[in-house]
Amino acid sequence: MQTEATPTPLKDLPSQAQTTENSNNQSPELRRVIRRNGQQTAFDRSKIALALSKAFLAVEGSAASDSSRIHDTVDTLTTQVVNALFRHLPEEATVHIENIQDQVELALMRFGEQKVARAYVLYREQHAQQRASEDDQEQEAPSLYIIDNAGQRKPLDNALLLGMIEEAITDLEQVDAAKLLKITLDSVYDGMSESDLYTSLLMSARSLIDNEPNYSRVSARLLLQQLRREALGFFADYPVTTTQSDMTTLYEDYLPR
């Protein structure tokens, strides 16, 4: 008499993800992910599962975190995403992070989870905006610092330099403030002393005299600014950024002192 085989308990059966991982993904550790900054990291399917889980919980609420239906759906979708990414690629393949996220969206839509797909799209958009904001802040952040006369480290003030240049080129033709600023900044290095910075500005103007004689007048005005800063530095209550026009009212007070 033929006897029936005892069925294997469901909990002991390999999941669809495990089966696929064992059969098609013999060396998942060889796979690499290209991040947005160009760096490569090891592929980790658990990060896909985590992103999917967050999308489901965003729609159904945190109370659904123990739902076996969601766990099974996430497992199935993760496997679909992995298969779509690597089905026709070698074991040592690399994929871009954006491609992975695109496949997650497609898998959700094909599975009929439009609300979850929408939540995932919103999640991507929010993070994209956050990255853009962080990039803007990083670009705005000063990359160079100078050491002031008091020995304090402070950010390089491009606006201050440009203001000094614009004052020095007032009423002069064939001179370019932006050009002079660029040449000066090309010679600036992190940790440069404040006095060396102003000397560098003066030398940059002198280097342009052969091409345009009016830069000799610019150099003279910058030298006057430098002398004025040195003189005002003897008294703490005078700002060293005082302009030539300001001095017309300060001479009367300064000279007797």
C-alpha cells in the first residue's frame, strides 16, 4: 500500500527569496552598488526590503509592522526587484542606486500596490530635495580659512575682497573686478595669514599692469588700503575694513591720537 509523504511544515520551507538567492545569486557579495557620489558599496538586498517595509508602513500605519501579509509581500517584491536587476548581468555586476529605486517602483506598481508606490515616490522626492539642500549648503560653506591679525581662524570673506577691489577700480576703465578677484583667489591657500592675503591681492593687481596700465592705479589704491589697515590697527576702536571715503571723516579724529 502506498503511503502519503508527511508534508513539510510551512515554516521549514525555504522562502521564495531564499530559493532565488540560492539558485541565481551564487555570489551576491560580488555585486556592487554605485552610490550617487560615485563610490561603490556591496549590494545588500535587505536595504531594498527595508525601503519597501517603510513604504507599506507609511500607508498602513506602524500597527501593521507585525503583519505577516506585509512581510510576505515585501519578501516577494524584494525578490522580484533583485531578479529584475541581475537576471541578465554577471555575478560581478554593478548597478546604480537610482536603477534599484526605479525597479522598486515598478515592482510595486505591477503588484497592484499603487498607494504604496506613491508613498515610495514621495519618499524618494523628499530625500532628493534634502540632498539638494545639503549640497547647496555645502557649496555655500567656506572652503578656505585665513588667520587674522589676532591669530583667530576665520572663513575667507570673498565679499570683503570684492568690495576692496571695487573701491580700488572706481572710475577706472579697462579693469575687471571679477578677473582680479579670481587671480587673487587662485593664490590663496587654507591657513593663509590675513596680511599675506592682502599682499596677494596687491601682487595680483600688479601682475596685470603689463596688459592694462590702469592696473597700476588699482595697485596704488590697494597699497593705500594696506597702509590704512596697518595704521588703523594701532587703535582697536577703528575697523580695519574702513574705506577711503570713510577716512575723510576719520582723519580729524585719528591724526591727533
